[in-house]
Amino acid sequence: MAWGKAGSKTLTSAGELTDITLSANKCNSFMNHNVTMSANNDVIIQFNNDTENNYADRLERNGTENTTGSNGDIRLVPSGGAFGSFIVGFYANVESEEKLMILSSMQSNTGAGNAPDRDAGVGKWANTSAQITEADITTTSTATLGADSNFTALGSEITPAAAIPFAANAQLGSRAEITDTRKMYYYSDPLTFESDFSSASGWTASDSNDIGVANGKLNWYNNGTNTYENAYYDLGSVSDTKWILRHTLKVSGTPSSDEIPYQFIISNTANANWNTSSSCLGVWVYVDRNNAWRRIYTANKVNSTSGGDNGAQASPRYWSDFAYGTTYYITTTRTSATNMTVEIRTGSHSGSIVSNGTLTLTIPSGITGLRYLTANQGAQGTGLSMEVDDVEFYNGVTSV
């Protein structure tokens, strides 16, 4: 049984505490503080705007006085002076039963030399067809309650508020303590793999003279030997619907021919290269010896028979020119089984997106079972190099 706030109201000026909305709970408690009244009156409560003779109460003061009433309200504090009062009460609120209430209250008898009065009582609302959902705290005559008078109820069966998640910029290892259950939680980042290539551990290269980890980078060296080379890292299990791959990319040199193909992808085969059949998602790079390097963001199936993509490529194929020798920050996000986005920025992964640097793509069917982070190159030309650094892979999420 969860308890929570069922309703509350505070007077901003002298008057009556009316139209207090309450949630319909079977068990309830309340507190009522009434600031000094303008005249000597009873403080009373009524429910659901019922002012008929459907109430009854029994009260005593300081353990001796005993009065009963059967009229159009329940007395919270019997008259005795224009003093402030404080009431704590409990009431049962079953729709088909009379609404029963237990009261404990006091009246201040203003002044240090005046002992407060102690009141106790019981009351009921004889309605058997509706739950209490509204209350009014008033007086039996024309007296008003002072500003800041308050009524606050707590109810059972309250649905707890949704848990507050970690802040978006929470530091790794941040701790949260849930106050009602006393459970402790620690924030862990969904970062599955990262590398600054200070070590080649875990990477397998087909020919380290053409491609591989060296000098703190993942490097491609196109040497014109007319071979297809690759290097890969096994990520293990990768989601078929959502992940994020972030890395830097820089293309340098002077190419001897156009359209030298480079890829940095996640593939379903360890030996994926330009001339093998595989499913993959990632970035293809082509170059233009007369201008600048170009990039195509793609989801595809490489087909050895056709010597390139087999028509299962993402739509649209998208080209743009980027400068040689500049480091770009690329984020590839698989957002669903059939969609991906790519962003290219300068300065950092939170830096400015370059012109034409955002693309949303439709993924062809059947791109599943990806697990190998793969760098590969085609066989044409010489004079060009490409490097990737600071790789981060986040599995099972669409935002870092």
C-alpha cells in the first residue's frame, strides 16, 4: 500500500478553505491548521458539496465535555473562542459504506499563560453511494479563517511518481539512492568498446603493410598492389535495431586515380572487404584526385560477383566534398531495423555539423547479425592514406 498526497489547499487571504479536491482513496489521513478566526465559531467540514442533514458527530473537550450533533456538517473544533486550531484526522472512504472519521484537535487559547484546549471526537458522513472527492472547511456562522490556513490529505493506494532517471550528463559511477525503498543504483555507461589505438590488441589485419594499427591510429595505405585488404575487431553480440558508432576520420595525400574505395563498417563477416559477400552498415569513402575526398554513407550487401554493392544499398546514396588533411568526427547511429543516421562534424562529436553533414538513410532488409568492426580498402591507385582514431561503440542505445 503506497501512501501519497491526496489533496491540499492553503488560503492566501482570510476566508474559507473550500473546493479542496481529494483523490478517491479507501483510507485517508489529514492535517488541518486554521489560523486565528475572526469570531467565535465552530470549525466544520463538509464533503462533496453536501449541506443536508447527512452528518453526525460526538466531541469532548479536555476529557470532560461530551456533546453530540446531527446536522449538515462534522465539527472539527467546537466553539470556545476566536483562536487558532490544529486538527489531525483519519477517515475511511469506502463507496458503499458510511464514511467514518476519527478526530484529534487542539485550540490555542492565545497567550503564554493560557493552556490550549484538547479536543477529541468522531464523526460520519452517512452517504453510501459515493466516495469523498471534495471537502470544504468553513465555520458555523460568518467567521473567517485567517490567511495561511491549510488543509492537506494523504491517501492510500496512491500510484508512486515515476522514478527520476539519471541526468543526461551523469558521470560514470554516479550513485542514486531511492528514498522509499532504500535501494542504491549506480550509473553505468552503455559504452561497449572504445580504442585510441595505443595498442593493436584485438585487431586482426590481413596485411599490416597495407592496413592496420600503427602510431596510435588505424591506418590505410593504398600501395597499388591490386589486393583487397582489411582489419577487423570482434565486437561480439550487436543489436539488430540500435547502436552508435563514433570515430574520427582523416584522408590525406594525393591520389593517383579517382574512386579508390575505403570502408569503415560493422559487418557480419570477419574477412569483409570490397570483394567479398557480406552485410554491413557504415561509411564508404571515395576520392577525387582533382578536388577533395568524397564520402558515401551506406547500408549495403557487398557482392563479389558484381565487384561492389549489389543494389541493396541504402537510399539515398549521398556524396559531398570534404578537405584532405582535415579531421572529421563521424557518428553513425542505427535507430531501428530499417533506419540509420550519420552526422559529420568538426572539432568534436558535439562540434558544428559541416555543410551536407547529416543524412538519414533507409536500411535494406536483411542487415542483421553484424558484429565485426571492419576497416577495408580496394585495390586501385596509390598516393592516398586514411586514418581512424578514438573509436567508441555503444550497443543497444540511440543516444550517448
